Amino acid sequence: MPTLIRRPVVRVLACLAVGAVAATSCGRDATGLHDAGFGSIVLKPLFQTTGGGDKGFDQPVNIKIVVALINPQAATPSTRTKEISTTIVPFSSVQNKGDNVDSVVVKATFPIQAEGSTYQVVVKGINSTGDTTYSIGPVQFTSGQIAGGAVTVSGQAIYVGPGSNATRVVISPRGLTVSDNAAGATLTAQAFLGTTALPLALFDWISLNSSVADVGNRTDNSVTVFARARGTAKIVVRVEGSGVSDTVTVVVVPSVTRIIVVSGLGQNAPPGGTFANPIVVRVGASDGGTVPGATVTFSPQSGGSASPTSAISSADGTAQTFWTLGNGSGGQSMNISARLGTGSQAQITLTATALPTGAGLFNGSYSGNWSGGQSNGSNLTGTVSFTMSNGVLSGTTSAISGSTNSLTGTVSASGAISGSIPANTSGCNITISGQVATLSTGVTTASGTYALVTSATCNAASGIWSANRVP
């Protein structure tokens, strides 16, 4: 059901309680007073007090009740009504006031007229400056309706105070994105008469889908919108008295709970270098979905930078940046945070290593395989693992089945590899050569050939080897 707030006057139910001596007046002049006495009026308007707004312009101070006698036979319209009673009731004395009551009760007395008379009642709400802010009636009844000491009539209550002559109203901003755990966002309305802004007006705010976004915490011309569930809701404002309205759409997304790295990890660059591929993250929501419209902030440490430093997550919740490392070598980090409006915030920290220049670009641990033929019956197929550190290659291999050998060598700034494996118990020396390269996927790989040195115990044999850097 839509939620409506600040809906001041809807209708009036006027109950006229006439004194017990409401005797007949057959044959008397319709404008004359009946000798029997006076009747009393009990008005029960559905008159929801608004607290007067923040400025109090709509708050009634007094209720004015005017009872008139109608003479349809009068010569001119101006003489067809004759006031017979005017009562001013302080609003402070009115019973059952409050935002959550259906009616207030006020009383007035008037002189009873002859039988067959027709009466009308006009009720006005008067504010502190003497202006009429609410008008009720005229409501008519006849003496024939007075039975058992009372009569009930109905009438429409209308706000006629400041802003009731508005010709249009505009809500700002024109749309909102709100998180489901935020403190709410504010919409503001401005009423106009043509192009002239009206400084005072009374507004009704309503959500057409309160299960998604609800309204509350109003002021004179604004309302707070609270998120309830993912989706969209239309918020409508109507200017009291004039009936003009405006509508905006509010988008509700669940609160930010996590950040997921989509791509960009595992890259390497020298100090001061920029990764070839962007860091792409996705903002996750409390309901398991993604969060569009969140502000994602990228904050590299150790003198690094990001471009851009912040981004708004797209419709699928993603945002990206290019990470440039600081000038120092070794480990570096980047903090990433995401927040929607004033809602909750999620954070993660990414780490990377700035590699030295030259051969140091290839630093790391490598693992791979040998593949070749046989020499004196020995199987030349096995595994290889080694470490590159600033141009030095070292490690262990099992190139010859059943044995483990040490591997040493060098790596040039261009990635050229030269190394050797000394003779093991089988008496075979091995030389290797190769090249290190970084693929477009970001994986650094090393590969090359090896050869057994011919000796009394080893036949000539050769093969290939390859290894990838371990992340």
C-alpha cells in the first residue's frame, strides 16, 4: 500500500446536536428566532493536524464556525443568507487533536429558527496571522433533519492557505539511488505560481511502492526517503489545495558488503611501472547481487598511483583502474574501498611486487619438465625447478631418471639463459640454454634446450625443457 504523510484535511462530518426544546415553529417567519431557545453544533472534521509545518503557517489557532439561515425567496443572491451565529473556538481547546486521530471535535451554538428553515454551516481554520488556511463548507441542513436532538451532515474540507494557488511543483533531485541500510536521502519540493516560487506551501508525499522505498521525517517542503528492498519506487508530491503534483523515481540497491577482484592480479612491473592490464573489481551486495552506482576508491601505497583514483560501479557492479607502482622495489599494496551514498563500506587490500630492472624482471621460482631421449639406457625425461634472482639461476633437476642434480647458470637482462648441470653418479654433464619471456596473459615462462656432453660414460643426447614462474 502507498504511504502518505502530511495529509491535512480530507473531509468534514458535521453533527448538529439541537437542544431538547427544539419545538416546532409552524406559521412563524423563517427569519425569526424561535422562542424555545438555542441549538448547538458539534463538528467532527477529519482534520489531521500537521504540527503547523516548521514555520507554522498552516497551524490553526482558532476555528471559526458561521451558521446562516437560507432564504431561497430572497430577491438577490447576496440576501439569500443571513448569519445567525458566529463562534470562535481556540484550537487549543479542541478535543482529539493529533496526527493519528480521525477527527477533532468543536462546538458552537445558534438560535433555532422556524420549522421548514434551511441552514448552512461554514467552518474556517484561522492561523496566527488571521489568514484562513482551511475552509469547510458551506454545508446545508434543514430543520426537518433535526430529529432526536441531532442531525448529521457531510462536507468537503479544503486547504486554502499559502501555496493553494500553485500551478506546478518540482521535486529535486530528479532521482535518487539509496542503499537499504542508509540513514535515508532527502527530496525537496518547490511550488510555483507560473514562474514565481511560492515560499510557503503544504505538501503531501506518497510512495507508490512503499515496500521498496518509504517516506517519512518531513519538514515544510522536504521528505526523507528510506530504502526497504532492491528495486524502483515512484515518489509523488502533491501541493495541498491546488492538487498539482510531481513524480520522481528512486532506485534502491542493497548495501555494499564485499569487493571481489575480477581480473588484474598476478601482474608484474618494474619500480614506477604501470601494469599492462587494469585492476577490475566488482562491488557485491547484501542480497548476493551486485551494487551499481557505488563509489569505488583506489588508494595505492608506497608512492604508487591509480588512474582513475575513484570510479562509479557500472550496471554490473564493476569498476577498474590502472595501477602504477611506486619507485621502490619489493612488495607494494593498494587499498580499495566501495560505498554507496552514506551506506556501509567494504574494503580490500591488493599486493604486488615491484621487480628490479634488467634481469631482475624475471625473478621468481620456476617449475617445469625436461623431455628428451636416452643415453646409455638412462631416461632423460624428468622435472626441473629453479629460482632466478637478479640474473642468477640455481636449482635442482631430475633430468636423468633416478638422480638429482644441481643446476646453476645466469640470466641476462634480455632473458637469455645459460647454465649447466655437473656430472652425477651416472657421470653425465649437461649444458642448457634458453630464453625467459612474459606472455600477454601476464604469465612469465622460460624454455630452451639441453645437451649431454659426450664422454666415456655418456652418449650424445639432447632434448627440450620448459618451466613457468610460480605465482
